[in-house]
Amino acid sequence: MAKMTGHKESNEQEFQGQVVSRLNAEISKRSLGLDIATQEKPQKTTGKRSDLIVWIDRPATIAFLAIELKTPTTPINDPTFFKDALEKGRHWKAKYFALWNMRDFELYETTNPPHNPVPSDAIRKSTHPLALSHVEDWLKPNFKKDLHAQAIEIFDAAVVHSVSGLGHQHAIDPDIFVARLTESIGQLRTIFYKDLKRASGTDRKLRKRLKQIAAEQGFEGFVDDIDYAIAGQIGYRYIGQILFYFALRRKIPTLKEIEIGPKDALPAALKPYWDEVRRYDYEALFKPEPIEALVPVAKEAQTILRGLILQLGAYDWASLTDDVLGSIFEHLIPRGQQILLGQFYTPRPVADLLVASTIDGERPFVLDPGCGSGTFLMSAYAYLAHVANLSHKELLSIIWGFDVSPFAAELAVINLYRQDMAEYENFPRINVGNFFARNSKETLDFPAPQQASGMKKVPIPIPTFDSIVGNPPTCAHKTKMILILNTERSCSKQP
Ligand SMILES: C[S@@+](CC[C@H](N)C(=O)[O-])C[C@H]1O[C@@H](n2cnc3c(N)ncnc32)[C@H](O)[C@@H]1O
């Protein structure tokens, strides 16, 4: 930008301040789940002028829109202008960025490298350029009014795009999607970790409970920091629930759109939505679990969840293909993270080998009594899909998993569900609980197999299993065992 006089600079600052007030008036007038508009200190590399940011949550630094404002002397198609604006959007991790030279504007969705938007990707461009030629023109009453209207037009275009999901010119990129989710999970984990550490430092009962959870799930003594593993599990649980709910709405349109106001407390405000899903199934994901009550969900964490719901609501889920969504679920937890979450999973090739040498028969009932994220169950699914002519629904009815960890059970549900996301009747037989507390005469509620709507749950007896396959938790003496058991053929425990 040209060197400015002190006078010009103060005019510009004042103009920006006015825009911020105008945007704030708009934000407080409407219930959009947005927080505030502010002028932020610029990055060292990008000039003197403050950055104009609209926030989903200012304290949690979740930005919605970053506007790169230049004077009318900078052409809207100046490549440096575009580059600066994109950099700003990325720097503030804003969902949208805009270029605005007080005459024209362009609005874009912020993408992560290596995906660089190009001008033809603009969500909206100004249709009526203003006739300003100098920055001081904003002081003229007619221009002042038009400029304020233009600021609101930029803001509106971003809000409409975000809320309706309309105007998407690109398929959702799973990498970017997963990157956003991972970021939210990371932020949540940090907050839960801090709160768990603080609370368990003074609360002996809580410390004991955390140790008990670690012992139950078999990761006590294996992870460096139990609190960190459990904080991660809580974060994943909430994000998994939200993501899965959005995915389910594609198949069950009667599930309501999540509407959370800025003042609604989370997770309490989500309960009615979760209860509605549980009328269908998915208890393993949506039943309240003690792990969620270990620490209250701090305000900052609530804001992250609220922001995520707003962001997910902006996608056009109906046009999201099953394979893209499947890939999102598949990559939600990077392999390296799993150990930090206290989960020790068997590598898939090992599970495949064990499954192939264990499962027998056309329609065997298969169980993993400590199924974790469902590696053995997925392997059994693939094996039976290959050797027996069974539908997704039939496969799910014979492949069962238990896990004492709600987090693991949630992943197992998601992993079996995503094997065929086109199928409406998609109810994995996963149960959260202690395997040793189950008995063969017991029944568990699942949607009736013949129920086309899946609406009515019926008690289904735990079957007599033909094959039990899995990788049980580490024993007290810390040696690992792999269990291969075919109830008719063999029974062996291999150290
Ligand atoms: C070593 S992991 C194996 C997970 C999965 N089978 C695999 O191989 O990838 C053991 C799992 O058993 C679960 N578990 C431990 N004790 C259990 C119990 N009594 N009932 C059910 N699940 C249990 C743990 O939560 C953990 O997810």
C-alpha cells in the first residue's frame, strides 16, 4: 500500500472502527452463534493496518471471517491483495476471508495448503462497485451509508453460505474436513486435560476413578499420563457424537437440525437430540456415560463445540457422498494418536489372519468381547462379505462386540456403520459394558431385524457365538495374549 499520511491513516482506522461497530450491531441483532467483530493486531509480515475479524468465539480464537481491507487505489484483482487476504484468513484460521477495497469485494472459503483458492472460486463478488476514489470519501454521507451496506453484504454472504451450505462449488475435501475436526479435538483435549488435572489434584475420589477407568480399559501403566488419555477420549466422544449425528441425518431426515443458541449450555442442550437418536439405536454412542461427567464442560469447550456445530451445519450433507464421509470417519483418529488415547489396537493384517483361521460356517455368530475400535469386527465383516452371500444388515446382525470403554465402543459403531453407508438399516451390535457381566440368557435392545423403519427396538438375545476372536486387554502380569477361539474347532491361547 502507498505510504500514508498520519491523517489518512487515522481516517482509515476510524473507518475500520465504524465497520466493526456496524458488524457488531448486526451480530447482536441476529442469533447467529457468532461472538463479536474486532480489530486485531496485524501479523508482522502484513502491513500496519489492523486485521478485521468476525469471531465465532474470540476467547477461544475461533474466527469466522477475516476481511482484508485496502484503499480504493488497490485494484480488486491485484494478486498481492489476494495473497495477503488468503494469508490473513489462514493466519486467523477463519472459515472465510474477504478482499475489500471499499469499492469492490470478493468472498472466499479459506482452504488449507496445498489447496489454494483461485478468483473463480469466489463465493460472492460485489455486483455494484462503489464510486469511491480515495479513502477519505467514506466521510461523505452518501458513501458512508453505501460502505456500511457493503460491509453487511460481505458479512451476510458469509453467513448465508455458512448456514445454508448453499453455493458450494466443490465437493467436501475430506483432508480439510478432518483437519478441522482434529483441530477442534485438540483444543477440547487441552481444556479437558487442564480441568481433569486440576480437579484430580485435590479430589481423591476423582483420581481413584481415573485410575479405575485406566485399569478397566487396560492402559494403566502403559500410557505416560492417564489424564491425557482420558481427556482425549472425552474430546473424541463429543466430536464423534456430533459428527455421527450429522451423518445420521442424511439417512434419517426426521432427526432435527441441531439449533444451539449462544446461551445454551452444552452438552445439556444436545441431550434431546441424542435421546431422539437413541429411539432408533446407537446407544453405544449416545447413551450418557460416566466418562462425560468426570469434569464439567468448561465455557471455552462449550464454545468450541458450538462453533463446530455451526461449521458442520454449513455443509451440504445431502450431497456428501458415502465414500467421502466414510473416509472422514476412517481418518478421524490418526494411528499415532490411538496409543495416546489408551487404545492398543491389533494391526489389521494380524486381525485378518486370525479371523480367516477362526471363522467357519455360512452364517456364524462372531464376537470380540473387548472389541476396541472394531478391528476384528471389520475384519470379520470383510471376510464374511467375501465368503458368504450376506447383506450389510445380515452381517451386522451376526457380528457382535462389547467394550467397557464408551470411547472404543463409539469407534466400533462408527467403523461398522461406515462399511456400507448407503444402507438404511445400519445398526451395529455393539454394547458398552463389561463382557464378564454379560450372560447368554440376557437380551439387549436393538432395532428388530425385520423392521424396515428401524424405529422400534426389540430385546434381542445375546446369541451363542460360533467364533470368538480378539485381542484381550493386557493381563495383570503384563504379558499380552491373543485369543483365537472357534467354539467348535479349536481353543488356543497364544502368548
Ligand atoms: C488390547 S484392546 C484390543 C481392542 C481390539 N480387540 C483390537 O484388537 O484392536 C482391549 C480392549 O478390551 C477392552 N476391555 C478391557 N476389559 C474389558 C471387559 N471386561 N469387558 C469388555 N471390554 C474390555 C478395552 O477397553 C480395550 O478396548
